[in-house]
Amino acid sequence: MNNSQRNILLIQTAFIGDVILATALVEKIASQLPDYQIDFLLRKGNEGLFSGNPKVREVLIWDKKSKYKSLFSLLKTVRNRQYDFVVCLQRFATMGFFTAFSKGKTKIGFDKNPFSFLFSQKIKHQIQPGVHEVERNTKLLVGLCDETVFRPKLFVETTDLSHKFPEGLSQKYICLAPTSVWFTKQFPENQWVKLINAISADYKIYLMGAGSDTEACERIINQSSHKSIKNLAGKLNFLQSAKLMEGAVLNYVNDSAPMHLCSATNAPVCAIYCSTIPDFGFGPLSDFSRIVEVGTKLDCRPCGLHGHKTCPKGHFKCGFDIEITQLTQVLKEAETQFH
């Protein structure tokens, strides 16, 4: 490492969507602090998000399967580098500890982190209506940059889909990402089936997801009557998924990682919110972004920040009471924007 080169380490070891949103800070630093070298620390499995990103010098990978061995090996590496700035986006203890003992010249993080008392600077973290997570994260750079908020970005320009789609992508298409880690964030399966059956046969439909979502996507296909639909769960990596979604007329997603893939490629998106609400600050950021949620007020909604494995009330009205016409209306709007 060139010791005369100023450098900064960003830490976000949470889920895929959190890492995607953190790329907004990469964009901001690269734009406003062009003399800085940027490294990024994330959990193993998410490193593919930075493939081809020219603005990140090195991706450091924390393997949670060997949690503490990997952690202390990384800590040794980071301490040897003595970063000018270590910026921790995590609010949990493990990465707070890591940041506190990183030997970074300036250590920055949120006040909700249990180790924030050892940070050089701690920034107040608040969930407020109308404030996006990207805006909250941007406050961590208040002493380094101005207050301009940048959009997250994934680099998909050179991503090649030709070997995945030898037949080509000439037919206009729609992508659906029907699953989520949390059950109450998922639009119900039979509701997805109704939506698919309401989409014109002129469209090819691609179902997106991880390998673990293959069975759920197959169930949806088997219940639908649409004649041109393909299960891509587990068949595309992060950047291939983002590239495909970028070219869609519309992407129907839950409040989950595929929504953030759309934000990072400016892909047209319809985000379906069941148990969670946009005011938590994780909404879509694409130029064409529409949010669909239940039309009636439910006293039980939202029932939590991250969703639940089952509906606490047993009725899941926040999913079942969404009208399919709400979703097809968004497609009509998207068609007027598509080019």
C-alpha cells in the first residue's frame, strides 16, 4: 500500500439490500474525494455485487462460517493498513468492536452501535418518515463531504446475458421477484398467480430469486395460465439479475433485495409492501418507482421493521387485501415510459 495515499474503509456486513444501498457512499466518495482509495468490508456471498466496480480498490470478505477466526484475521489486516477513515454502517456489536479496534485514524459510526463510545465520531441514527436509508448513511460522511445524496450503483454495463438467453431478449418482458427471507414481506403466492394471469400474453415473464426460491417460483408457474413464463431462480448472479431487470418494461418486487437491484440500475419498479411500510426508509429509488400497498388502514400494520415468519394476527390482510388492479395499473403507466 502507498502510505502517502489516503484511504477509507466502508463496513457493511448485513444483507444484500443493505450492501447495495451502501454503494451510494462509494459513489459519493469517488465523486467528492477522488484522491481517496476505497475498500469495502462485507460478508461472504455478497462480494459479487462489486464485480467490475472501478471505484473500489479491494473487497474484504468476512466469512461468518468461521466467524471469529475470519474476523480476527481481517482485523489484523485492517490494523496493519491504518486507514485514514473507517466508516461502519452497522449498528450491531460485532462490527462496532471491529471498528473500535481497527486502528483507523478516524472511526465513524452510528450512535446505536454498542461500541460507539469508542468511535471518533458517532452519528445519530433515526428512522423518520420521508428519510431514506441512503440519506441516513450519507450523514456518516458529514465531516468529509457535503450533504449531497447519491444513488446506489451497480456496474452492469459489461455484464453479458447472451449465454443465459441464447434465444435473445427481443420480446418485451416483465420480471417478478416473488419471495423474501421474511414471510410477511412476501406478496402471497396466489396473489402472484392472479397478477401473472392478468398480464398480457404479449409479455415474456421471468421469475427471479435465489436457488432456495426455485420451488416457490415453480409452484407459482404451475398454478398460472400464462403461456410465456420462465423460472430463473438460482440461475443468475447479482449483476446478471440486475442487468435483466434493467431492460424490463417493469419489475414487480417485494420490500426486499431485488427492489434495491432496481434502484442501483435505475430499472422501472413496482414495489409491493405488505407488513412493512415505505416510511422505514428502504423504498425504491428508480426514476420510475411505484409503491403498492393495501388500500385500507390496518391497526396491526406495520408489525415490525423486518417482517415475521408468519402473520402475528393470522389473517395477513396486508397482503391478501391488495387489489390486482392496483398492480396492473402500474404496468399501464410503465408501458408509456418504456422505450
